[in-house]
Amino acid sequence: MTNFLALLREKKGSIFLFGIFVAAAVFFTETAVSPRYAVRTDFMVVQSSGSQDFYTLFKSSEYLGKVLSESIYSERFINAVIETGKVSAQGFLPTDKRDRLKSWRDMVSIEKNVELGMLSVIVKADTEREAGKVMEALSDVLINRNKEFRGGDEKAVEIRVLSGPITDRNPTPKDLLTLSVLGFLAGAFVRAMWISLKTLDRPGGQSFAAR
């Protein structure tokens, strides 16, 4: 073990440089491949209390949050978004159903706090205008046509905007930093393992491992 640590100290420059190389590759790949903009809007599911007690309302909000968040990824919801007229029906998404759903999932992500009946929706696109238009259409469907995806009384549930839409560059500096650090650690680990395995393959390497 002592010899192994000494070997790593001896090769630390090589390990560090390889880690930097992987981190840089991750950084440039992420910035080149990822959509350039992300728009975020926070929604709240509000129910009319009626004669329901607090616990029933709580469980109902949790259920509705899950139903609506899953419905957003459905083909029916995509069609409703297009029907708003806020996005172009041509070229907006692929025509093949499988590719269409995959592209939609890549574009739209949801962060749920179902206990509080909250949904945070994030739309990513290459232009700020496109991301904004998709979010505008999505918000329209959630607010005005949510009954189509949950059932029940039309007036029993209201979807309200808590905050947003807020536009940011994508990926965020925090995301890039996190990915770069992870890339560096992964690169350093792989390089260290490669050096140790290469040493074991040399004559006398087995005796080194046995120590």
C-alpha cells in the first residue's frame, strides 16, 4: 500500500493533467451540445376546500401534482400546446411519435414538490424566443386546460403561477462547475487506475501487489 501511494505521488503530475483534460472535454462538450437557454416557471396546485379536511386536501394535492407532472410528458399534452397557436406546428418537434416524445422530454423537465402541491417546469431551447414561446404555451395549457389531464370538477382545481417565467443561460455556471469537477475526479481516478494496472503488468508487479 505504501509503495502504491508512493507511485501515485510520483505520477501526480500525469494524473493531474489527465484530470484537467477530461474536465475541459466535459466543459466544452456540455456547452456545445446543451441548449443555450432555459426558462423556468413555478406553479402551485390550488384546490377549493369544500368540506374536505386538511389531510384529504394534502393527499389530493400530492396526487394531482403527480398526475399533472406525468401528463405534461404525454402526446395529448404536446398536442394541446400546439393547439394554443403559440408555437409552430411545423418543425416544432419530429413527426415520428417516439422521437416526438423523446425530443419533448429533452426540452421540458419538471421538478416536483408534491407534498406542497408545487411544480417547477423548465423549458430548454437554443434561442430565448423559442424557450419563452414554449413556456407560454405550456403555461396556457396548465392554467386553462388542466381539467383535460386530471378529471374531476373543472372549478375544483386552479393552477397558479408562483414565479416566472425566468430566463437563464444554459447550462448555468454552477452546473458547468459541478460537471467539470466531476470530470476532473473521474479523469484522475481513471489515470491512477491505469498507472497501477500498468505497473502490475510489469515484471515484478505481482510481488508489488502482494506487499
